[in-house]
Amino acid sequence: FIMGLLDSVIGAVLNGGQQQAPVAGGGLGSIIGMLAQNPQILSTITGMLGNDGAQGGLGGLVGTLSKAGLGDAVGSWISNGANQPVSGEQLGGALGADVLAGLAKQMGVNTGDAGGILASVLPELINQLTPQGQAPAGGLGNAGDLMGMLGSLLNQKA
């Protein structure tokens, strides 16, 4: 079911008649391009950010990254200001080698690429999912809810 939904989201984005131009520094256009090339990324990230995910949803991920010294960066992704960048190595160090290896396997890429992908996608995606500049108290919902939110977001931006 999720893969069918993912295919329809990506199909709607890619066939929406308008292509989103890549934004300087990445942006949602780059994310859409990355999803088109490797749809497993969306499934993996919804698993990370969903309340039912192994990382404990957005709150758990924020806590993990904050403990590893990335609190200012993650806070900038949630706030309405500019997103501070992080490296794949920083995310890999914060999440731990085993977690990063598991995410890499889910995405179908090697561990080094997984860190880079997450560093490229998470700041803008979290920024887009927290438009009021704060994380929702109840999190972003379960992975299925998040897929629906992302589908709507991607369709709006297409």
C-alpha cells in the first residue's frame, strides 16, 4: 500500500505539468528530484519521522540530534529562519553506525551515501513539515499520516 501511495505521489509530482526548479542550496526541487530517482528515500524518512518509527518520531530525532550537539541546526530546520546545514558524517555520528547502516539498507544505498542523502533531505523536509516554526506537540503522526502530508506538500509545490 505504501509503495502504491509513494508511486502515485511521485507520479503526481513528476507529471503535474510544472517542474519545480531547484532552489539554491537544495530546496524542495532537489528533494523532488532525489525522490524521483530513489523512492525508497521517502519511505525511509517517513519511517524516521513518523511517531511509530524506530527513532521515536520527530521529537525522538530532535532529541537524538540535540544530544549529539546538533540541536542548533535541527532547531533552525523547525524554526522559520534559514536552515543550518549538517554533514552526512555529523548525522551518521549522531544516529550511530548501526542506525545509519539500517537506513542505508532501507534506501538501497551505501552507508556513506545514506548520511549525505539525509543531510540533503532532512533540513528542508522538516522545515516544510513545520511551517508554523515549531514542532507539533503530538509529533507529525504515524508513517501513514506523514505519507499523506508529504503527498499534499509535494503536490502543492509541483
